[in-house]
Amino acid sequence: MIFHPSILALYVASLLISFMVLYSSAYGVQILRRWDIQSGSELQLFLERKTYLISTLLTYVFGFELLSLFLYIFTVDQLSTFFVGAMCAAGTLYVNNYGYPTLILKLVNFLLAGLWLILNYADNRGYDYPLIKKKYFFLLILTPLIFAETVLQANYFLGLNPNIITSCCGSLFSVGEQGFTSEVVALPSIPMKIVFYVAMALTIASGLYFYYKNKGAYFFSCASAITLLTSLVSILSFICLYFYELPTHHCPFCILQKEYGYVGYPLYLTLLSGTISGMGVGVLMPFRNTKSLSEIVPSVQKKLTLASLILFTLFTAIVTYRTVFSNLILEGY
Amino acid sequence: MIELINIRKVFNQGKPNEFVAIHGINLLITPHQVTVFKGPSGSGKTTLLSVIGCMARPTSGRIMLSGREITSLPERFLTEIRQKTFGFIFQQLNLIKGVSALENAMLPAYPSGEKHAPLKKRAMSLFDLFDLSSKAASRVEWLSGGEAQRVTIVRALINNPSVIIADEPTAHLDSKLSREFMEIIARLKTEQKTVLIASHDPLVYESPVIDRVINVRDGNIERSA
């Protein structure tokens, strides 16, 4: 199983990402300790040249980190045929204790890597490396998480035993079981719909307000993060039911399968990308008054806001379309 | 004003073939003057001009251009400075064969995205100024040595830079053409251009148009005259 092409790709990629991030962090430490833009010393000029390499390298590395979340989900979904009991990624992830922690960590790293890329993009547009120490400090926070992801992912794939009988998504995401997911799937649909649409409406409204008035960036940023959480809960609680047209099937992974037109991919992609763009607006906010970024940050923030608004609207449109036109009539569940 | 602060340039640093081309040079270059860097081959003249013109980064030290520090600038900003501030005349003419003289001269302006019509008009007025109008449509390989040299000067001026950098510009010219070249330099000086020339040609550094001669030897400045 370890020789499955996707697993090998994830292995190699995670090792490369970890190595590159470690290499970059070593220079990051040096930059945090020794960077002095006023100095014309050999070390300073060396660090200035080196930061181009690191920045370019990390752009590709984190670009792949973003992709690897979807490759991971795709892979575990494909592997479900190898395990008795597994119907989709949900069962495969449950084969050992590392599947879900890896997924959660990949999700966290996806968001953090996206935010790092936004910070790096803004920094590269300033003439005096205005965010250099901040972005390398951020990198140092991200590095152990990337390593933890590599270790967890390796443990997960190495621990895949085809003789294990796993649980199917029907039992993992069902009402009546004990645990957080059961409590989430048991949430009543109408209040959850209200929470989902109010959260999304507030986020989109605050995004539009920031886009046109240049005010409320932090609110929009926080709203984007909250919208991610409410949307994930809503997917479990009621959204996926409309795709499956079954009132009891709450699996967030089956929508990634061919039977449902792989609709899970655009759904998660729009949601996650919209969240990163929205949160990025707030991340850049403290640097609006930095001299070399005073014209750049507002422009980048506008682009991010627009991207976020489009992506969240698209996500809501897919959900709403399915909710309205599904054969399932869900009332009171 | 261009100020060089402790500029040092080392090639192949840390390797057996390490070579120190410039040893901690401090220098102030006055604007609107013609300055010649004089010295034998391998003395560091070309390296020094490359560093000043943002074509190469120093190993250590800083350069101030009109009060702005430029050596620390990220590449995207250096490209802009190279385009807008400096015009280069190389020892090898570096003209593209098979392309007209006019197209060769307009080439450095293309990245700016300027519309073709005003750009062509500007190029043609420069061709007029250098008595090259009749040769604008000619391929560069059909031009004489002097004409080709003048095309490189038009090319250096196409973005209206404030500083002209010429590296051994008379190396491949006979005496008559070299004198003609210095007449053009005199004209550029009257147009308030700052001109930096690397040369060991007496026709250049002994020319009356020169304001300052800086002797460069073994990567050091010997004296200023």
C-alpha cells in the first residue's frame, strides 16, 4: 500500500516541504538575529540576496502544501476500497489513530501557509523588506507544525493495515453516537441554516463594507474565520444531506466522490480559499501605515476582499442551489 | 549625486579561485559631470561601473543614488532604476543582428509598456540628433562602426536616463570616430547628463570634456585628478 502513487507523492512532497522549511528556517533565525538594513556588511548583503531564494522557494513549497491537503483527501478516499468497512475517506482515516489528526493538522497548515503566502506577497512588494522579520517569525511558528504533519502523515500511511476492519461514515457521522461529531450532526437543521446564512451574510456584508469604505477589516477577517467554522459545522449538520438526499447521512467526505460529481472539491476549495483571503485582509491591516507599504497593502487588501467575496458567494450559491433543488425536503431534523 | 560607501566586490568567494575585484572603495560622483575611470585591464573599472549601474550587487558596502540607498533594493525595484536612471554603452556593441537600427534603439523602452507611436517618435528625434535618420530602417549589420556606435548611444538615451555609463566605448573605434564619440559626450554633458566612462584610451581621458579622472588599479582608487 505504501507504494500507491499518491502515497508516494505525499511522502516525497512532505519530506521535501519539511526539508525546505527547515533550510529556510535556519536562514530565518539568522535574519531575525542579524538583519540590519542600515548596515552594508557582507552578512547583511548575503542575507538580502538569500531572502530572494528563500522567498521563491517557500512560495512553491507552500503552494504545494495547499495542494497536498486535497491530494491527501483524494488519496484516502481512493484507498477506501482496500479496507473492509470503509465506504469513503471517513473510514480510511479511521483505520488508525493518525488519520484524523493528520487531516486536522493539514487543514491548520493550509490556512497558515496561505496567510504566510499573503504576508510574503506584500513583503516582496515593499522596497525595504518591510515585513521580513514578521514573515520569518511566522515561518518559525509554522515549521514545527509542518514537521508534525510530516510525522503524523508518515505514521498514518505506515500504520495502514488492510486486515483492519474499520467503521463506515454512516456510523462515524451519525446521531446517537458519543463524541463531538455526533453532537454536531445532531444539531437541528433550521437553527443551523439560520446560523449559516446569517454568518455568511454578515461576512459578505462586512467584506463589501470594507471594499467600498476601507473600514472594518478586522471584523471582516474575524467573520471569515467564524464563517469557516460555521460552514464546516453546517456541512456536517445539514448541507451534505441535500447532496445525498438522505436525512441521516452526514458524511463530509462522500461528496468528494464521483457519485456526487466531486462537488466536495469546489465546495471545500471555495470555502477554504475564501477564508484565507478574508483572514489575509486582517493580517495585513497592521502594516497599512508602513511607509513602503502604504500604497501596496490597501491594493492587496482590496484584491483579497474581492477574491474572498467571490469565493464565499460561490460557496453559498452551490449550497443554496442544492438546498433548493434537492429532492430531499428537510424540515425539523 | 552618487555615493559609494566602502564598496567591495569579490568573485567566487570562499573558493580556491576567489578574486577580489574591488577593495572597499569610497567615492562621491558629482552629477552633470563627465567622470572617467582610468586603469589597466583587470583593474576593476568594469566591475565598478556594473555595481554603480545596478548590473551587479556588491559583496559589501552601500551605494546612495540621489540620497536613496539602492544596493539593498529588491530586484524588481533595481530593474526600474536601471531602466529609468541609467543608460548603458557597452564595449561590445551588443546590437541584435537582423533587426533594424531603430528597433535596436527602442528595445530598452519596451518593458515600460509605453505606446509604440510616441516611443518611435522619440527614437526618431534621437536618430535625427545623431545624424542617423537615413539609417533607421537599416539592419545593424549593414552599418559602419561609427554608425553602429551611435545607435548604441541612442539606445542608451532612449529612456532619457540621468546617468550614462560607457564601458571602454572607444575600444573598437579609430581615432576619428573616438573624437566624434567625445563630441557626443560633450553634447550629453550640456544636456545635464552625468557620464561615467571606463577607459584607458588617452583620447578619452585627455579630452577637454572630461571633468574628473579617477585612477583605478588592483581594485583600489589611486588618486582623483
